[in-house]
Amino acid sequence: MNFDLAYMLEIIPELLVYIPITLYLAIVSMIIAVAIGVVLSLLLVNKTPVLLQLSKLYISFFRGTPVLVQLLMIYFGLPQLFPWLNSLSAVNAAIIAFSLNTSAYLAEIFRAALISVDKGQTEAAISTGLTYRQAVWGIVLPQAVRNAVPATGNMFIGLIKNSSLAFTIGVTELLAQGKLLATATLQFFEAYLAVGIIYWGMTIIYSWVQRWYEARINRPYEV
């Protein structure tokens, strides 16, 4: 078996340098996706006819087509339709694509979290003198957030891994650097295994943080 462990260990520090761009793509995309997902979930819950259908169309398209296709459409296709987008950088195109794709999934997660809270709690809160807004912000949303955290965290882990697709449009991130090293030395297994271990490590660390946060928000209220 021709496996060079020393080479794999040697290139790991070179690959670690590209973690910041990978995390930048994932974190910025997630922030934007959460914002869009919240808006879409509210439109789904409120069920205004026209906006409801547009939201469903948006969700259906971005959940029903591969994220790689969406990435290529945005980076190569949009400048063809809108010449002023010729200056769109590969990093920004990747963030747009990942944000739109992830927001479609988050919209359904947030919708499910909102409807999981019994409407009777809102009615009971209003009967005690709270306004509807106070009831939503003080009672409904805290519970909805708690219910949405596990699935939202899983989406972020998926986003970290999907960020590797950005190399297809020229973004030099973790996988792209791994591919360059593999091509230069022809030691493909070692290079890609090193990349995989780094991605694995990032997801393990994030999973620990998520479990800690879930345990924290699920603690009984202390008087």
C-alpha cells in the first residue's frame, strides 16, 4: 500500500490556512439565509394568497435543484442577463448561492417551529393583559427558537461542507487548495484525506458547541 502519512501530516498546516475563507463563506451565508428564512416562514404561516404562492415557488425551486447548478447560474448566468453584474466576485456569488439555497430549507424549519407552539399559549398571554406583539416576542418566539436550533445547526454543518463547491467557480478555499496540492504531487489520497479530516474536525467542534447551547437553552427556568 502506497500511503505517505508523513506527507499528509506535512500539508495539514498548509490547508489550515484556508479555514478562515471556508468559515467566512459558511457564516455569512448562514446569517443571510436565516434572515431570508425568517421572512419566508412568516409568509408561509400568515398564508397571504399571493405571497404564500411566491414563497412556495421560491422554496420549491431552491430545494428542488442542485446547489451546484444554482452556483453556476448565479456566477456565470446572471452577468449574461444583467451586464452590471460582471464585476460580481466569485466569493460574493458563492455567498448568494449558498444563502438562497439554505434559506429555502430554513424557511420550512422555522415554519414548523412556529406552528409547534400551541396557539392557546398566545391566547392565554393576551388574556393576562399582554399585547399580541408581547405574546409573540415573549412566549412564542423563545419556544420556536428552541425547537428550531437542532435542525438549524444541522443546516449549518451542511453549509460548511457545501462551501467546498465554491472551488468550482474559482474560490480558493480548503478543498481548492487540497486539489492544488494533490495535482502538484499526485498524492491524491493523502491530500483529500487531509481535507476530509479538517472538515470532519470543524463539524465535530461545531457539534460540541451546538450540544452545549441546546443543553443551556433547554434548562428549566430557575426562580
